[in-house]
Amino acid sequence: MLNEGERLDDLQFDGLMLIQRADAYCFTSDAVLLANNVAAGEKDRVADLGAGSGIISVIIAAKRGAHVAAVEFQPWAAELVRRNAQLNKLEDKISVYEGDIKGCHERLGQFDIVVSNPPYFKAGSGEVRGDVRSALSRHESTCTLEDLARESALLLREGGKLYMVHKAERMAEVLTHLTLNKLQPKGVTLIYPKPGREADTFIVTAVKGGRAGMKLHSLTVYDEEGNMTAEAAKLYGKI
């Protein structure tokens, strides 16, 4: 199933594999941690906004049994999601919407859960790496944080949940845009790469129409020797 310039990565859980393009943006541990934080059931409808190669969609569909609509703007990436669903025998669980996140609720309807690992950098900021495919995955060129919050609110039913991972330095922006769109932040998990290091990312869980009140959590991914901590390993499914 591999084309030129592609590689096959082992997700190290129940035989799951993922095709990725070596010359494009590849998933990181942020996406894996986010996907494993999503509390979804077999009856839930999940929208994966900015699906990339499908890492989050594959994990949620395989581990939770939920039905996932993968929304992806870039045609090459949308095709990868389709192929990765086929590779992991998840065609009945993952559907692909190739198009802009903005306005996708008009075609897709409402969902129980929205999940997103969006571009971390504003358009024109941050380091530009690789070609246009990588740039679109890393920068808010076609969909801003404000756009994402608004569309997530439109996609979610009342009481539905949003799960998002983002850079810690942009936490204030994220929480502000969610609140303005009536997505009440209920939990924030600060992600620390190692002991003694500052948190570099965070995962936020928000509820549409939820009451005010938020709990803070923390997760350290690796110990001082570079081994994955028991808490992170449990999320990955290794324990």
C-alpha cells in the first residue's frame, strides 16, 4: 500500500499501523496523547478537525469503537486518512470529509465529540519547515483558532465535548475563544516533556453550554532517564 516517499509506522497498540509521507508533517506524541484522552463510546459521533494522516481518527475508532468523521482540507492528507482506515480495517468507523473546516457543520450535522490537534502557529509566525504541506499543517493559514472554536461550537450538540491540544504559550487565547463560543473549559492537563522542564503543551476539555468551573491536571511524559512514565504509558495503551 506504500507509494513513493511514504513510510509505515507502528502505533504499538493492537497491530495498528499508519502510513505517512516522509516529506510532509508527521504526527507527534501530542496527537497520540490527545486521542487517548478522548472519552468516547461506540454510540458517539466524533468529528476530527484537521485530521492530517488520520492518527487521531484511527486511535479513537480502534480503541473506543466510535464513528469518526475526519475533516481534512489537503487532498493528499484526506486520501491518506482513507488508506489508513482501510489498512486498519476501520472503513466502517471512519468517514472522510475533504474540505474546509469552516462551514463543515452544514454538511456534517451535529456531533457528541469534537477533537482537534490544530496548527500551533499563527500565519506568518513561527519557523517554516518543509514544503507547503508542512506549512499548512503547522500554521493557521486557512483556519484560525477563532475559526476552529466557532466551528466546533456549531458542530457540537448541547452538552457535547471538545478535546484540543495546543501550545502552552497560547493557552490564554485558546480558553478565551472557547469561552466566547459557549464552550466552557472543564479540564486542562499541562504536558511536561520531562521532570524539571516547563510544560510545552496542554490538553483542554470543554463542554458546550457547560457550567463554569475547571480542574487542572498535569502529565509528565518521560522520566529523567528518558523512559516513558507509567502514566503516559497507560495512556498509550502499553500498560
